[in-house]
Amino acid sequence: MNSVVLFRDHPAENWPSMRRYAERLEDALRHLAPSHLKVRSLVPPDPWPIPRGLLLRRMLTYPLWSRRRQGDLNHVLDHSYGHLLFGLDPERTVVTVHDIAPLLFPGKRLGMSQLAWQWAWRGALRAKRLIADSDFTRRLVIKRFRLSPERIVVVPLGVESAFRPLPEEAVERLRRRYAVPEAPLLLYVGNTQPRKNLEGLLRALAILWHQNPRVMLLQVGKPPTARQRALVESLGLRDAVHFLGLVPDADLVAFYNLADVFVFPSLYEGFGLPPLEAMACGTPVVASHAASLPEVVGDAGLLVDPRDPEAMAEAIHHVLQDPELAEELRRRGLERARQFTWERTAQETLAVYEAMLGNSRGGSC
């Protein structure tokens, strides 16, 4: 019997995508793991009750905490916790690399958070194996850090079964509860970091408003910045944009179903779960052709230049005005989403575990 320990982020990080990855992977692993593998997950201790208490405790004590709890094989589920490798045995540890955004988009100054990211990366690169969500991320990591290609394998993420087409009554209940008017609806799900390119989407919406002033954009995720709110005002879009904040998962599924078009204009993504979730709900997708998104969307959505608001607006307008195209994108999206399951993610992750454990017993890797 070999023990596999999954090291999760602390919930106080408030990273919904990391929470979803950890929960869904753990559930699937528990169902699919062979009898000789015992899988358990651990969440680190609570933050210190001081300013920056989570970041400080993460950097100063979590590696020692992890050292005392490691298994025959360790899996750090988020590269931002790569500093655990200063406590864990690198030879029996794998780290999932979701993206390298903090290194590509470091912000304007070298603060404590940026130092923590760099330290986490130094730790993550010590691991025997790395798992990347996409081939784009794998290639980027290999090139940037000059890694041997054999050390990093691609394991795509999945979409959970809750993301599916809903009955019309359920969608209408959500519309009434959130007071969403009857209008052509665009949906964006994600945070408002610069790499997410919300500004580009707002400029595309302004172009669309000249063609159809009833079009509305719903944003689900963290609140916009003051600069983004100012851009809404300067573009005359006060009545066209609704910032909904974070919503329960059940409501998120209904919002995907409610939307006429899901738009994902990111400049950089390590994978991109929201377009996959939208496709699983039967919602036509217009997405950026940048980074990993072509791997996720394939030919099931319209891919556009994220730095060209006119091209983005034209693609959205095309879907809104062409019911046959919208229906074709729905069909392709549902078919595409069925290829990405958490069972597949778990099976391919288990293959990495077995290779590492076999190697540690003297077998081939």
C-alpha cells in the first residue's frame, strides 16, 4: 500500500478555480485509485491573525508543516504552493503548474507577494515531476526554465457534470431573482486582472452598442477596479454592464444557460475553465486565440484577436444575428466539452503517480 498526499491551498486564498480543481480531482481519484494507493488530502493551518498573516505563515511555516505529513508520494495541487518543496522530498513529489502568470505579469513593483511567487517557483522546479494543464503551459515552462521535456506532462482539466443545459424554468427563475432584463446577453466569468482583458471586452461592447443598444454584459467574479469602472462611464456603458460579483456554483450554471454568448477575451490563460463550462452548458463561445485557449475551445467556438475590439465585436454580433451559427456552436460546444472529464484528469494523473512510484521501486519511468 502506497500513500498519496494531496497538498491543497488554504481556503482563505479565495481562489475558486484552485478550489474546484482540488475538490474535483480528489473526488475522482478516490473513485478511481487502485487498491494499492491510498489517497488523502491536507489543508494547511489557518493564517496568523496579523496583517499579511496568510502569506507570512505560508512562507515561514508551511514547508515544515508539510515535511511532517508527507506520504510515499506527494502532490502539490497548485504551483503557488511550490515553496512546500523546501520541506517535502522532491524525489517523491509532483506539482501541478496551472500557469506562470505571476512571472509574466509581475505588477509594477517587487513586493512581498512577488517575492513569495518567485520563492514558490524555485520550490516547484525542485519536484521530480510537473503536471501542466495545457501543452501551451508545458512548452512555456520548458522554454523559460530550460527543463527536460520528460519532467513535465500535460493533464487537461475537466468540467463537472453540474455544468449542463438547464430547463427553461430554472433559467427564468434566475433571471427574475437577479432582475436581469430581457435583452441579448453577453457573459464574462473571471477576475479583473489586466491579463484577463476586461477592458478589451468593454471596448468591444461599446462598438456593439452602436449596432444594438439593448446588448448587455454580465460579469461574474471579483469586482472591477476603479479604472475599469471609469472606463465603463467614459464609454457610456453604465446601463449596459452589470457586475454581479461572486455567485454560488448553482447560479453560475444558470448564468451560463441564460447567456446568448459567452465571451472570454484573455491575453493569457494556463488553461481556461470558464469557456469549457460555457460549452458544457450549450452556450456559444467567443474567445481569445491567445495562449492555451485554442487547445480548450478548438473549433467549437469563434477565436479572435483579444487586442482587436472590432474583431471581437464582429464575432459577437455574428453569433447574435445568426441563429444557425449559434445553434452550430452550441452543438460543437457540447460535443467538445464531453472530451474533458474529471475522470480523464484523474486517470492521467494516476498514470503519473504510478510512473513515479514505479521509478522509486526501481522500475521504469
